[in-house]
Amino acid sequence: MNVRAIFIDMDGTLLQASNNISGRNMEAIYRLINQGVMVFLATGRHYEITAPYHKEIGLRTPMICLNGAAIHDAETGRAMQMKTLRLNEERFHHLTAENPCNVIIHTANGFYCKETNEEIDYWIKVGKIPPQYIGDLRQAKYQDVLKYSVRTDAPSPELSALFKKEAEVINWNDGFELVAPNVSKWSAIKSLLFELRISPNEVVAIGDGPNDIEMLRHVGTGVAMGNASEEVKAVADFVTGHHENDGLAEFIERYLHESYVV
């Protein structure tokens, strides 16, 4: 397997449910770096809660954040690329107000939310940056939106379908996310590969969620985690172990050992 770069999802892939990187996953990544393989993080998280893990591993590659809506420089954290989204705000807030849900709006200058929860408390703890605003988002003064996240605590395909003409929709079991049209982790990967002069055929991508489908489908080798849904596994070339059982390291150790990498 001729591999020059690997793009790794974070939640449900690199990280255990405790939000920690296991020693085995860390060692597997170090081995790849020592072999000359470029290692990237590609996540739905915003920059502030991606950077601490990027630093923990010691990566020097750009970070793909917010499902590809932003790419951040490894050294400075500066946004190298941002793809903003424009919705009919009045319609969006009317529709989400009619349904019991939390709404989180990620912008170029921080995030805004309808209410806080355990997840957001974790973001504040790790990222060291509190929300710019908490409350009725119709009253919030935000601009340059990169991602809308609607948490309904249940699949909501009928609600998310109402935004398909305005945005790229990613459906989850607990709601959905919206990014700009044609934006995905794959679109961000593609722009980085162009700059680095790396062919998609020389790339591995590994993930577990619906926001990983496009990158798994388009790179040379797409890998789904054992904890991924059947929809994600269907587009992958390989299925590895569960994220709680170091499925990331399992794949790297089995297929990307030095003798297989050029």
C-alpha cells in the first residue's frame, strides 16, 4: 500500500469515549510519522477543541475542522481556509423554535448556543473559550457562520431535509448539521492534497460518522471503524475494530507497517 498521508477523524475514531487518545493509538501514529507518512486530523470539532489533541500528538500538519468548513495552520492556528454558510435566518430560527432542540452556531469568531449542556461544558474546559452567547439566538449578533448544529436527541431527517437547497446536510442520530454547499471533509482534503501534490490514491482516511462518508469514498483507501453505522461501512474499503478497542491502531499495525509503506 503506497501511502503518503492519512486523515483521521477524532470522535469515535482517534478518541475513546473518555475523550482520551490511547497509548496504542498514539504509538501507531508515531510510527507512521517516523516512516514519513503525513498525519492529519479531520474532524467536525471547532479549532479550539481540536488543537490540544493535535499538540498532544505533536502534529505539524494543518487541521481540518467543522466538517471541512475550516482549515487551520498547525503553528499559528490561523484559518487558512474558511467556507461560510448563508441561510434564511428567519426561516431557520422559526423552524428550529417549533421543535424542541438545542442549536449551536459555529462562526469564525467563536460559537453561540441556545443552551449549555455537558458537551458544551467539555468544550469550554478543553478549548478554554466559553460561548460568545447563550440564549435566544434570534437576539445574537453573529456573522461568518461555518456550521449550524441542531440537536434534537433523535434522528430528524424530515426537518433537516428542509435545508437541502441552502446547505450541505449531515444527518446524525441526535439531529443534524449544516455546512456550506459542497463542503465536506473531502473538499478540504482535496484542497490540501492539491497544494501538497499528493494523489488521492496515496491517501488513507479513517472515520466512523456520516460526516466521514465523502472522504472514505474518494481517497485511495477508506477505513470505517467497527463502531460505524452500516451506511459508513458500506463505502469503506476496510472495516477495522471498535474505537474503544484501538481500531485505529489495529488498522495501522496490520496494513501500514513500514514494509508496506513507500
